Amino acid sequence: MAKRKVLLAGESWVTTATHIKGFDQFPTVTYHLGAEPLVAALKGSDFDLHYMPAHEAQRDFPQDMAGLSAYDAVILSDIGSNTLLLHPDTWIRSQRTPNRLRLIKDYAAAGGGLMMIGGYYSFQGINGGARYHGTAVEEVLPVEILPYDDRVEVPEGFVPVIKDKKHPVVAGLRGAWPMLLGFNEVKAKKGAKVIATVSRDYRELPLLVGGTHGKGRTLAWTSDIGPHWLPPEFAAWDGYGRLWRQALGWLTGK
């Protein structure tokens, strides 16, 4: 049986720092990948994951249906809408290019799976900078996106609350889940299925929501896929891999 192909776009960043030592100073630059726990969890699974870091996605994320349809599902994780809207041909050369947010909507309507994972540049994001509110991607997702900075930091941690233990995404994940340290605030759309929420202290806002768009299935996971909102203890939990395999299994189902 052929593996189902999944495109993960985002989950990378570059950090610059200035080191000051008395009179002297020097800069350093480091490059980081945030989806390595997921990559490890999917090894040997039924899924062939193509991990496209954010700086590559600006140029290489598919620009037509033929390219996007090569994948059974697309995951957007910590990648702002500008990265998908501003292909280098438009940003640098002032050339017209396809609107890839609208392409994603058409892809889902035709039967592709779409999942957004939370982070500082997911949903509306830090200072509202992810800017998915009011876009074609929001139309597809099973949640409404707020028009402002939607991050909720939970430094004390919260334990997810499972609302539908029989849903295929979470079936078989018994006992208490490990803690998470934050999430993006969203509202579940009418008709969407709230599978899990955050704790009562945080108004039981949506954490994991499923839905459909046209012939495709959609998911929203409002916390992270790895640090910092998802601590190492969560990634080391024996349910971590099962959660994502089952999520992708449901997302790519018909």
C-alpha cells in the first residue's frame, strides 16, 4: 500500500544575537527546526512527510493545483500568510503570481486535507502578524480566527480536556495527557467537531477541532507541535506519535 503524502510547511526560523563583552561585541546567527519531534514520530508510519521550512516555502510551496494535489494533506505550522502570498517573483520582481491561500481553499474543496497547527505565526499570531483572519484559509478551517493577537500564554501549564474520546483522532489515548504551555485562541465554527479543549481555567477554548470543506477534511490544533508551547515531556509521551498518526489518518480519509 502506497504511503499517503503530507506536506508540512513552516516550523523553521533564524535567530540573530549580539554578544556584548565590555567594549567588544559580535553577532551570531542560528537556524532552528521546530517539527523534529513530529518527523521522528512519523518514521516508519503510513505517511511520507515532506518537511518544507518556511524560507523554502516562500519560493517552493506549490503554485498550482497539480503541484498541491501531489499531497494527500497539507499542514501549515508557524508560517504566516505573507510567506505564502509573497513569492519572490512578486516581492522582488513585481510579477503576478497565484494566490496560494485561495489555491489551498480549492485544494481542500477538491478533497485534500488541511491542518493548521498553532504557534506565533499561526492563525492570527503574535501582534496579529500571521494574518489568516479574513482569508481563504480561514474559510476552510473549522475555526474562526480572531482579528488581533490571539496567543494565550500558560506558563503554569494546562492539561487538555478530551470532549469526544471516541473520535478517531484521539481514540485509544487513555489517561491524563501531558501539560501544554500555550495556544492560539479561536472559535469553533457552527457544525465543527470540538474534539478537545484547553482547561476550564482558560474557558475551555478549542484545542483540537475537526471539520470539512467541500470534499476535504480539516483540522485545527491550536497549540504547538514542539517547543515552546509543547514541552519535551509531551513529545516524549507515548501518545504523541499516535495522536499525530491518527490525526493524519483521519485527515486523509474519505
